[in-house]
Amino acid sequence: MKARLKALKQDPLHNWRISPLDWQQSETYDRFVRFGERVLRRTSRDYAPWHVVEGVDPHYRSLAVGRILLESLQAALANKPRKHEGNVAPLGRSIDDKSLLGALDMTLRLDKRDYEEQLVTEQARLAGLLRNKHMRKHALVAVFEGNDAAGKGGAIRRVAAALDPRQYRIVPIAAPTEEERAQPYLWRFWRHIPARGKFTIFDRSWYGRVLVERVEGFCTPADWMRAYGEINDFEEQLRNAGIVVVKFWLSIDQQTQLERFEEREQIPFKRYKITEEDWRNREKWDVYSEAVGDMVDRTSTEIAPWTLVEANDKRWARVKVLRTINQALEDAFAKDKK
């Protein structure tokens, strides 16, 4: 921004476009971004979603905006919405064939010695933080999502290993029951939110609405598009109640997933982990990756940011998860002292 303002100021044909207000706004850039995110979070709707476009490269910017307009018009002309569903605006597709998950460095690894040292250090750090006096003002919620066979269970076990069982609870999320389907979508998650001083781990979570339910067609586009705003509101309410929310997406590449699937089939005590549904989901890899990208774009906020975990190496993933939880608690405690 500053480079462009300076260039315009030096251009005699265009310097009239620069005003004192422009320079003032450049000095408050961080505040502008923070409040801008709040506006997007509270006003993005299924029928009128915000699209955040990278503006550094003018060619990318122009093509992205043009494609969004074109796809929106085509969808409006082709779609005849049912009365109860409404007109759902489409989300834009990538124009450069790059994905969020594709940008991760999946070669990151820890050798066994470093892993054991760092794991013990981070587990001890977490145990101390959960006994800290500042924890009386807070609760902790950790959300684990990720590819099938990405190591969510192993990461959760390492988080829980150093803790008193009375401090935490693990909530596995599966298909909703009849009772849960009869309630508003977030009801079954609200009732598992921990009291102050406690820690709840969600093995899968409310993000199923914008992942598996979206991809498998278990809900309408209006339902999963509306869920982005509902989830952001939900997490803001948690934060306002003093709850620290930490969210993890554990990512592996397709080859690593295939190797782990085959290993599960060959080892008797791991065979229960692999099902026909896992193989079927693998065929929708690209569709799920697109849904994950939209999910992170629309629900990674200053209140509850996503942490993407490179999980090809389980040791690296486990340490990163623990370190992220510890840092989130320390940041929350630091704010209490101000």
C-alpha cells in the first residue's frame, strides 16, 4: 500500500488521486484489517458472500473478480431456487490451480531423539498451564479435523497423556442421532462446551456441516453456506465467555494416506480403523480439498484461527499441535495481566 501511494504521489498524471486521508489510512493498516475482518465475519451470507481477492498482482485480481462475476451471473440464470431454500450465491473457484493445502511443506520431520525431547517439554508445559491460576477464568476447546488417517487420534493421545483425567474430556463426533437431528445444528456441540478450568477435545466437530455434509450432499447449499456465519458467531460467543478455541487441520498427501490405509488393512489390531467409506472418500480427494480451502478462508479468524498441521510425519504433527495449544493459552493468560 505504501509503495503504491508513494508511486502515485510521484506521478504528475495521477497524484490528484492521493489525499491526506489515504496516508492516514496507511498508518492504521492493522486496525483497518482487524475491523474489516469483523465486517466480513458478521455480514457474509449464503445469498451474498464476501469474496476476498489478492490484490497485489493486477492480472490475478482482474481475472479473479471477472470470474466471480461471471460465475455468479451464470448461477443466477441457471438456478431456479425452491422457495424455502433461497438463491445461494456460488463461491469462486481458484483461477491459478493452487490450493491452500497444496502450499504446505509436507517434508517437515523430526528425528526420534528431538521428538522425544520436545514432546516431553511441551506436555509438561501444557500440564503446568492447565494448573495455572489464570485457567480459572478460562476453558479450553481443541478441535481436530483432517484427512482420513492423518493421525488425529495419535495427536489427541499425546495431548491427553500428561494431564489429569479429571481436567479434560474427549468428545468423538459421528453421524447425528435422531434426537440431535431434531435440534438446531449447533445444539449437540453447545452441550459439550467445558466449564471454566476444564478442557474439551473434539475429535471431529461442527465443521462437518461445511465438509462431509457439503461434499456428500447431506444438506443443501443454503445450509452449508449459512453455516460459515453460524460457526463464526458460535466461536465468537465462546471467546466472549473466556473460552480459548484452538482448531487443527491435520494434512497428509495422497500417497501417505494410501500407505497408511494399506498398513491398516494388513495389521490385525488396526484393521477396524479402515472402512469402505474411507476408500470411497479417497476418490473425492479434490472435492474435499476445495471444501477445506473454503472452510479455512471463511472461518479462520482473529478469534479462532485455524492451524494447518503438516502431518506426513506424525512426530512433527504431535509436537506442533502441543506447541500451538500451549501458545494459545499463554497468549490468553498474557491478556489477563494487561
